[in-house]
Amino acid sequence: MGELTRLTPTAVWKHFENFCAIPRPSYHEEAAALYVMKEAERFGCSSRRDASGNVVVAVPATPGMADRPIVVLQGHLDMVPVAAPGLKHDFTRDPIQPYINGDYVKARGTTLGADNGIGCALGLGLMEDDTAEHGPLELLFTVNEEAGMDGAHGLESDFVKGRILINPDTEAWGEICISCAGGGDVVIRLPVEREDAIDGCVQIHIRLSGLRGGHSGLNINDGHGNANKILARCLVAGREASTVRLISLSGGTKRNAIADGAKATVQVPTGQQASFRSAVDRTMATIARELAGTDPGMTVEMDTIGPGEERLRPMTRESTDSAINFLIALPHGVLAMSREIPGLVETSVNMGVLESTEKMVTVVVSARSAVNSQLEAALQQIRAIGHFAGCEIEESGGYPGWKPDKDSPLLKTAVKVFKALHGAEPQIKAVHAGLECGLFSEKLRGVDMISFGPTIQHAHSPAEQVYHPSVAWVYEFIKEILKEIAFSLGASRQRHQRVSH
């Protein structure tokens, strides 16, 4: 038993700690899926997988409640793999190292994977909880959610029988989500040409680090700086002060995470090195003032590197200008706020990943919107910029939004239970993030869904942490919802039988 089992509910934290020990970035969830199936067998529950790799576990009803509605508890097995700058961590082989830090659980130097390892652990905890009262349960574990929702895309309508679904994959306790944004990804490849290095020049390596990053949907309105966009501004300043040739570019690690670091290597004439450095320093000082309230730890380092350390030749002047202009032109951040729900981001774009090779500069951009027409408009803007720059464009990872249903019976039950437990009403929310619920609304016709979860901060970044008391609150909330569903139906059926007699 590990450190986390000091927390309650013990079974939930046991399973979460076991998930942390299993490497499970997107497309590498096989071991996690086998773990789920072995645990199901250990507790006498049947399980099966579909062609996409999703797993469903059938949990028998509490005795006497087999005729109640089937409820689906759903989570995704994969996690976003991001390590702190300078930390070597192979997410396909190395375990996550969670630890308790006061009221929070964190990981040492990496993302924690509470998104959505906690959701999966909640289901397994209920599977072995003899005190839980419920009808038949289906625990649905999907794959590749973070890399494009492949598991939900591939889900067949008959893989689960239940049409009441609880998705513990949102990250603010006390809120119940009834709607989410749709989204789409664009991979843009800008062809570049290179030339031989010019005599009398030095190479300067620029490293941006220390930004907070975060989830590209949930944190897009928090004002966190995007390292890729900041790097572009630095390069513009350097270009105005000296003759610059780009050698390499990189930044960000995931399409759905705000880039918390970026770097570039440039060629500058020896006599203009001081001008270049001064221009970048001035720009960074300006940006630091802009981001003082959100990214106080941002730093920039510039080193002059010796010849031969970079294998790539510099880009030509035309390609350098094209690449810098392209990075400046691409949008990032909030494009529109909702007119219907105060404080809700309606449409946004995240410039997630930047990298260069000998012949290409590649950028991965993720767009989100609660309004499908506005999502398409954002994607049109990105395509247009790419076409003007002469880029190759590839689109993938599209998923629909989830329309709200304020008359949902499940929502009414959840609100009733929450009030009974806490003496106050929960907040009913829409979230500017992609949830698999959008696809479930298409795949599972007639499904009644809500989404909620514990308080998770800084998801998709090495600062990710979960407020562990909220995990116990979520667990109790789910148990009471399941009990209410089972007993309410039982009471209504008994009344119906008395009337019939």
C-alpha cells in the first residue's frame, strides 16, 4: 500500500496510485486497460473490449435492484504527458511519482494524470464498495481521449446498454457541467529553404521557460502566456535590430496544452550580436510586465554557441521572414466570449506545438467553440493564414459540442442529492473544453448525461494537482446519485403496482 492510501476513500486512492505506476500516455493505454480487466475479474465482474480498445466492466446491481436502470460511469484511461523543463521522463516507460502536499496530491516533475485517472479510479472504487446501493452499473473506460478522442469516436452504440451516464472528467468541485465545446486540430507545415552558414556570424540559442502553461480550454481565459507566441515576438524584435537567420525552432509539447516553454537558435553577424540581445531583452522586459500577474516565473536565457553544435544550416532570409511572419500571424487565445453564459469562453485558439526540421516549420493549432459555426470560422481563419504563407494543411481530431439539457432528469436528481448533502445548490456550468460527452450524445441516442469531478488545478502541466478532500466529496456524491436513481425508480414502480392492483 502506497502513500496515497492514507487518504479516503482508500480504494479510490489505491487504484489511482496503481494507475500512476502504469505508463499511460495517449496511444499507450494497453497496460492500463489490462489492469482494469484484471481488477474486474478479481471482484467477479465481467469485462470486454471493443475494436478501438475501450473497456466496459459490468458491475452487478445491489441485491433486489437488478431491474433498475443501468447507469454508466465513464472515464478515459490516457493522460497528457508533460515533464518540467530539463527533466528526463519517458512517459511510455517511467511511472508517475505522486505525493501528498498538504491538501493536494501532486507529481514529481510531471503531469499527475488526475485528468482522468481519478475518474477511472472512482469507478473501480465503486466496483468493490459493498456499502454502495445501486442498480446495474457499466464502467466505461475509453482510450486516446487526450489525443483526439479516438476511443469515443470508435464507440459503437451497443457497446454499453445504459442510457444514463456520469462523466467525472471536469475539474471544479461544486459545479455540474451540462455542455461542452466542440473542437478541431490543424497541423500546418511551412516549407523552408536553407543556405550555407555565413562567415563572421555567431549562433545564439534562446530559451524561454517558467511559464505556467495549462489546459488549452480550461485555462485559456486565465491570461497565461504562450511561449510560442512570446518567442515569435522576440524574433521580430531581433530581426528589427539585426540581420537574423533562423536555424531551429521548438516549443510546446501538446496541442491541448498552452506552451510553457520554447526555444530557437538563430544566426546573427558577430558585430550585431549585442544589438540582437538588447532588442530581445527589451521585448522580454515588456512581456514580463504584461504577464506579471499570471507568469511571474517566466525567464529567458541566451547563449552564444560554438560552430558545429547545430547540424542544420540557417534558413534563407526569405524563409526566415516567412516563418517569423507566419508565427506572428497565427491566432492564439480567446476569440469570443459567450453572450448567453457570463464568463464562459465561446471560441478560442491554442498555438500548441512548434517544431522545425531541415525542410519544414510545423505548428499544431487547436480550436474550440461552443458554437459549431464559430468553430468553423476559426478554422477558416487558420487555413487562410496557412494558405497565404504557402503551407501544407492537415486537419484532424474534430469532435462535436454537447448541447445543454436543463430539463435532464439526471441533472434534477443530481441537484436534489447535492442540496441534501451540502445544503446548497451546485453551480450548473458549461465548460470550454472538449468532453467525450459531445460524441456520446451522437453515439448513444437518448443518453442523459452530466459531468462533474474533483478540483484539479493546472491540468496538462507539471504543476497539475488535485485537492484530495474533493475526491471524497465526489465519491459520496456519485454513491448518493446512484442510490437515488435506484430507490426512486423502485418507489415509482411500487406505486404503479398498487394502482394496477
